[in-house]
Amino acid sequence: MLHYAIVFLIIAIIAAIFGFGGIAGTAAGIAKILFIIFLILAVISFFRRKT
């Protein structure tokens, strides 16, 4: 999941450099959502492993 977030972030940066604002915004939004999902799953996994 983190891998996909980083990939979309790189796509967003490259699209922004070349001037594709819509694609960059969409890719950045997807990267942000995937990173938040990754963080939530990581916290859940951490607490489930502790108990």
C-alpha cells in the first residue's frame, strides 16, 4: 500500500513538472488517500500484534 502511495506521488510530481495540473492533482489525492489507509492499517496491525 505504501508502495502505491509513493508511485502516485512520483506520478503527481512528474505531471506537475510537465504542466498537467489535473492529472497531478488527482494523483496527489490518490497518494494521500492511500497513505492514510496505510497508516490506519499499520496502527491496527501494531495494536493487534501487541495483545
